[in-house]
Amino acid sequence: MTDAAMPVPHPLSNLSDDALDWQVLLHSGTATAADQARYQRWCQLSSAHAEAAREAEALWQDLGHTPTAQTLSPPAAPRTWRRLSAIAASLAMLMAGYGAWQQVPVWRSDYHTSVGQRQSLTLADGSRVTLNTGSALSVAFSADQRKVVLEAGEALFETVDDPRPFVVEAGGAPVTSSAAVFSVRRQAEGDRVLLAEGEARVGEQPLQPSADARTQTAWQRGKLIFNGKPLGQVLAELERYQRGRILVPDHKLAALEVSGVFDLDDPHALLRTLEQRYGLKVTYLPFLAVVY
């Protein structure tokens, strides 16, 4: 492994993020003795580096040791793959139609990302926006307000102070702020809004800062972090970052508690890690992965 393959700090990251990057690498199954040595040198750069390393190592030790993970026996493999092949063929056709439908918000947006892509941009007022996977944003600033429309997906907003309110419209009540850091995710069941810093409100309702906002918005730093989340929810989240479906036919398995820090730049590594850590198996078909 060359120096170029070492974890590279994200522009918005801090030492904690870099330390987690090291843990992802060291537990990837591909780390070499040279990687271990580089990690030790990184830890010795300063007391802050050493503390970040200790915290990341402690977090990693806590991940993946839930009672469910220790007692659950993976169910038997599906009895026939003929039905799954038929499902895969159907999904291939559905994905083609879905892809065309999904482009509708993109056609009318000012900025957009494709599946698995992230993009950061600075608006005319100096506010920063980071778009998550499969997202689309339109901007309509005026003399009275700084309005943006989240046509699809998810975005993190870092707004600056301005006499005009900053307004985010998605599928539900508008989110209004002045100077704040918050994310908005457009979903069929209703918008999800997380406030990290500052003040904001949804409609007339003031928002309270979310205690886990940093974890929930780790995607902007290229990570997905789960701590005791059901496998079904984890895989549903992973689906947002790749094309195709991920199915868990067994309901008991879907309830398996999963923990870990995963690299969004290699979403397939999440499935490989689940296979190794929880004794799962994954069968891949066109536009379909079956976990059992």
C-alpha cells in the first residue's frame, strides 16, 4: 500500500473523522503491516491525534457486539434462485423506468447529484450547501428572502447571517433560519429536519438541536454510522447510495442489530463487512443483492 492509499482527511473532517477512517481501513481485511505502522506514526503526531485514536478504537470495540448479533444464527439459504432471477429481471425493467422518472426533479433543478454522488456548493449569499446522493436543488433568491427548493433527496445547509430569512421548501412545511447548520431530507413519509447549530423552525414550530446530528449527517464526511440499528434499516439506507435493491427475505434477520462505521466511497464494502462480522451471506444478481 502506498502513501497515496492512506486515509486522506476530508475538507470538512476533523481528527475524530480521520481516526475513524483509520479504523475502517484497519478492519477492512486488506490492511498490511505497513498500514499498521503508518497508523502508529499517525497516532504519535500529537496528543490530540492519540486521544482521537483512543476514542475511535473504543467506539469500534463497542460496535458489533450486541446480544442479537451474538445469539442469532443465520437462516438457511433460499431454497431456489429461480424466483430470485425472475425478481432480478423484473427489477431491471423497473429500474429503467424508475431512472427516467427520477430524472424529473433533475430537469428542473439548478444543482443535482446522481446516485452515490455528493456535491458541495456556495450560494450567492455565502451559505454552503452539501447535496447527498440522488438530490436536486433549485435556488430562487429575491430581495425579501433566500429561498431554495429541495426537489429530491437530502441536503446539509450551513447558512450565514443575512437580513433576509433563509427558507428551504421540500415536501412539507418550509424550514426557516437565519444563521444555522441543519439538514433536510425529503421522504415519502414526510420531511426529516435535523438542527445541528443555531436556530431554525419548521413552519411555526421552533426546532431543537439534535443530539446525534453529527452522526446522522456523517454522510457529508463520506461515512455512514450505525449503532444498534436493525439490519433492514441499514440496508434500506445503503440502497440510497447504489443502484438496485437489497433484500432480506427473513424477518428475524432483518431485525439483527448492526453497528459500524462504513465508507460511502465504497458502499459494497458495507455488505462485505456484514458478511465477515455477522456471518451473513450475500448473493448478487442484476440490480439485486439478497442477504441471508
